[in-house]
Amino acid sequence: MKDPFIKCKLDFVRSLSLQCETFLTNFQSEKVCVPYLYAELSQLLGGIIKIFAKPEKVVKGSALLKLDLNSKDSLLEAKNIDIGFGAKKYLKELKIADKT
């Protein structure tokens, strides 16, 4: 692969997967977890949506389903999306490499 951004992309996906890890760990249990499923999924989905959506558009609970993620009015500009510390580090390294 010749994609210079592959490290950035992979680190961004890693940061998203870390958000999911707690949820997945908590629900790998023989205990009855169904009563907590809605709240935990809402929290997980809300946290992921906050990365991409404007803060004033982010809502809680079932209202998240009504959020139009195809509308530019709902989404942050690319430069304002929090891609994570590691991905930002790799981007800076690419910028430095381009200058030399």
C-alpha cells in the first residue's frame, strides 16, 4: 500500500475501537445485562457521534436516531474533528516530512 495516511487512519480506527472495548467487555458476561443495554449503547453511540457532529446537534437517547448525519448542518468541519492524539502525531510527522 502506498497510502501515506495509513498510520493516521489506523490510529483513528484504534481510538474508536478503544471506545467500544469497555462496552464489549461489560457485555461478555453470563450475568443478565439486558437491562443495561439501552443506556450503554446510547452512551457509546453518543460518544462516537460527538466526534463527527456539531455539539448543538448532539442529543441523548432515542433522539440520536433522528440526527441527520447526511446533512452538512449536523456535521463538524473536517479540521474540527477529533481524530485522536496518535493520528494527530502521525499527521504532524507527514507535514514535517513534506517540508524536507
